[in-house]
Amino acid sequence: MLELADINSFYGKAHVLNDLSLSVKAGQVVSLLGRNGAGKTTTMKSIMQLVVPKTGLVTFQGVPIAGLAPHKVAKMGIGYVPEERRIFTDLTVLENLEVGRQPPRSDTVTWTYDMLFDLFPNLAERRGNRGREMSGGEQQMLTIARTLMGNPRFLLLDEPSEGIAPVIVEQMTKIILQLKSEGLTVLISEQNLHFAQAVSSHAVIIESGVGKYAGSFADLDQQPEIRDAYLSV
């Protein structure tokens, strides 16, 4: 469904992604793993074309998307949940959700308020609250829910467990598994290995923008030297 082939992305003269390749099949939940500064967020932004790769190929459902404007990438059905959340703090939960609305797509779930409130009970209770009145975990949930209002085929989640309480991380695990059961394809950027294994079957490990592993968690468990080299603190 999504493929990156030999991507090279830069910030100014800083070479962040080095010939990075990865692929995600339809219906998969894949975790992009690596330490801080490994290039995970840049990978997400390179998919969304917020950072335009200098070389390499990005394809979504077989269509090249490198060089497209980010809003056109979103209209193709890729939803992006940034690490910074970026909710509208002066708007209510319902108003934030409305901002994310896009037309229905024939080949994926059409999300409604009721469906999202079933998925995110915390938001149902806070639907009239403004964004600034919510906890960090609730803001994270709101960001995901707002993105789902765009009816994406493919979801990018950048560090969804970062900086939120363990009880919210548990809720986030259930939410992502529910999204998978709905047929949504998901790529998650994560440092929390336990969380990543709970929600996904496959992993891609990067270090200094270079791919070091791509495969199942079952295979990764048989190669502890890779986990220790690239994921241990």
C-alpha cells in the first residue's frame, strides 16, 4: 500500500534519511522503531511531503506522491497524527473534529461523531470542552479522532505513547487494535518497544536515517543482538 524506495531527505545540509526503504501492506500495523534522532519523524514528514525527499520514490497505492503538496497527499487518503498534536486549543472537541472532516471514501470507513465517541469515551465526556482544558492524553486522542474524521485509508501515528499516562497508553493500545480490525492500515513511529509489540506484527528499525531491520516481531525476537544494538537505551 505504501512504499519508500531509497529515500534521501535533508534539513538544509543535514542528511537525515539515507537511502531509506520500507513498505507497508494493506491492513498491516507496522512500527517504525529507533532511538531519539534516528529519523522516525522525518520519515513520517517525508511520506506526507512536509519534507520533500531529494531523491528516491514514495508511492501510495501504486501512485507516486513525491513532490505533491501535503494537502493533496491527505486527500489521497493518508492521515497524519503529528507528535506535537497541534489541536486547536480555543475550539471545543466537536469543533476540532469538524475541522478534520473530509468527504466519504468508497473503500474505507466513514467516521461519524458517534463512532468516534464509542472509540474514545474520554472525548464523549469532554465534547463541549475546549482543547486547552484537556490533559495531554486526551489531546492525543483528540488529534487521532480529528484525523479519522478525514476518513483515511492509511494512518501515520508519530509517537502516540510519548508523554502520556500508562492508563492512557493502555487505552491507546485498544484503540489501535480496533482501528486494525476496521481494516485501517497504520504506520506508527515509536520508542516504546512494549507498546509497539502490543499493537503491531511487523517492525522497521532505523538508526541515523539508515534502515537496519525490516520484518516481523517474531523474527526480531530471535535476533536480540539487533534489538540491543539499535533499541536499548
